[in-house]
Amino acid sequence: MASIRLLLAALLAVGASACAAVPPPAPLAQASVEARAPVTILVSIDGFRPDYLDRGVTPNLTALASTGVRAAMRPSFPSKTFPNHWTLVTGLRPDRTGIVANKMEDSQRPGEVFDMQTDDPFWWSEAEPVWVTAEKAGIRTATMFWPGSNVAVGGIRAKEWPNDITGGTRPEDWQQFNIQVNGTQRVNAVLDWLRRPASIRPQFVTLYFDTVDTAGHHFGPGDARTTAAVGEVDAAIGQLVRGLAGMGQPANLVVVADHGMAETSQDRTIPIDRIADPADYRLIEATTYVSLAAVPGHEAALEASLLKPHDHLTCWRKADIPARFHYGTNPRVPPYFCLADTGWVVVKTASARMSDRGNHGYDNMAPEMAALFIASGPAIRAAGTLPSFDNVDVAPLVSDLIGLPRATGLDGDDTSFQGILIRNRGK
């Protein structure tokens, strides 16, 4: 027994000695935190008037404005969705981009009509959007919806099914628009792109919300349901901001709208068939304005009807559209164009019924057509409210933020933002 006790004592002594000889484990090293370069995110909230910020339902947008700048931005004419979204990313007015309306024709494509489903590069390639310029410069881009962002700009679409596209440039990542994709899903898609490794992470991103415009059309800009839609999109902006902060991703956020919204009513309609004889014209588009072509041989009769004073409607030959609209030189602008007074809508016939309570497309200087602008981020000084400016200036600002050299020949420039940019790369 004594020998066993001696053996155990010896073993314990050896174990203790061994333990004493091994240094304690070093503390685990802290995981390195990636130093992320700022990204630029261009957000469109379709149909968002600047005064919607005053309804008490936009804490996230208001917070962004308080740390950056806000303005009531002037849309381009016509104050419609597709023309203005293409202007926002090209810096050119609709008359120069070729996207002159939501619905249009081109003499090179007889029998074909452009509408908001059209993705043939033929219609879109008269102007280069900022994501194409960036991709050519080696800057990776991604678009979570934006009118035209699914188009291979500069490409050629085959006439036969499956209508393959040859050539052209798209964003490296893009999503085909679907109105059923909700705001949270759209934000999560952007955040997922930004969680990627740096080698495949976009440096410029677009994000698009249609909810406010849809509500404004259906219910009118003053309706409580439109205000609720404003709050819903603001909540999605909050999700985006919190998600960026959670991953330590600095971002320059540029939040815009394409146009505002005006109240409309069935009591304020203008039947175009009461203005001119349908036998004299071919109607291309009738909303807050009307565009027409004369039936061959009926030009004089149509002009005699159109080109005289009308209540709440002014008509011009294409060449006579007032210069301040910067509109009417593009071949896709029809030969005759009539603009309704703000709040009035042109309908095809006297019997037509109008369900919408709100619309846009009016004089781009009308207060109801003003569009939201907010910019905030590490490259933007907190400077309060800026004077109003034209939306052709947004593309030059975005180019500055992502480091593209200054483009020439644009309708806009970055003069409005020189005092607020903390760093102005690409000069």
C-alpha cells in the first residue's frame, strides 16, 4: 500500500510539473473588421412629392435629410415615369435620350409601339446611363429595378424568338421588374449584394419603389392611403439604413423621385374627340397630354381644330412647342402635341370613364410636379435645403460620387452640389 501511495505521489508530481511547463493558451485574436469603401445607392421613390416629407410619417427620410441635403427638384418634360427615370441616370433631357414618353412610336419601326414593357435596345440606346459608363470603367454595378436597367444598352435584339441580344452592356447584376416584389424583398436584395466579398461587391446600386406612385394614382395625393404608402416606403428606407450600419458599410444615399402628383377628377376631363374629328387624326397617347398624327391628307382639317384656343388644353405643332420645355426635336415626338392644365386629363371619347384620382405629366414647372431629392452620406455635407434644380443634374452628381470623370455634352452638371461635396473625385 505504501508503494502504491509513493507511485501515485510521483505521478501527481510529474503531472504538476508538466502543467507548470505549458504556458496558458493565448486569448483568441479579435476577428479583423473589413474597412469598406463607401458605395453609392441611387434610390427612386416614384411619384414622391417633396411635401410628403411634411406628413409626419417619414422619420427615416427626414433623418437622412437632416444629415445631408434636401430639395424640391424639377422634373424634365414630360413629367412622366420613363422619360424622367432615363434622364436621372443619363443627365440628358427626354428630347435627347429618345425616351420621350411612356408610349411612343418610331418611323424606323413602323407598326411597333414602345410601352413600359419594352426592353429592345433599339429604343434605349440613344443615351448612356451611368451604370453603363461605370461598367466600362471597371466599376461594378447592380440595379434592384429601375426603368431601363434590364436593357443591354447598345445591343441588337434578334427579330426571331427567343430574341437573343447581341452586344450591349447591362449592370453586372440586375433584376427584371415585378410589382409583386415588396419593399422588404427589394431592400434585402440590395443588402445581400453588399454582403459579398469585395471582388464581386457592387460599388454603385439602384433601388426603385413604385408604391407611392401607385397609391397617388388610385387614391389621389391627398388621400390617407397615399400617406400610408409614403410611410411604408419610409420604413423600407429605414431597413436599408439599419442593414448598411449592421454590416459596417458606409454609403452615399441619393434619394429621388421622377415627378410629383396632382389631384384629378372625372369632372375635369377633356374628350379629344370633342376637340377634333377622329377621322382627321391617329391618336398615340392620351393622358395629361395628348399626342397625335394627322391622317394623310387631313393635316389642314386637324390643324383648324387643334390650333385654336380650348378650355384647359393648349395644342401645338411639334415645332412650336415652347422652348422652355426642351421638347419637340426628337423624331419620336409626334407631329401634334396638346398639354392639359394641371389637374385636367385628356380622354379618348366623351363616354370614357376615368378611375384615377391622381396623375402627372403636366407642365414640369407646376408645383404639384416637383420631385423629392435627398442626399446623405460620407461625401455629403449637412447643408439643409438646397435651391430647386433640374433633374438633369443628378447623373453628374452620381458620377462624382462613384469616381467617374466629368462627362461632356450633358444637359446637366454638378454645379448645384459643389458646396456640399466633401470629396469630389474624378475631376
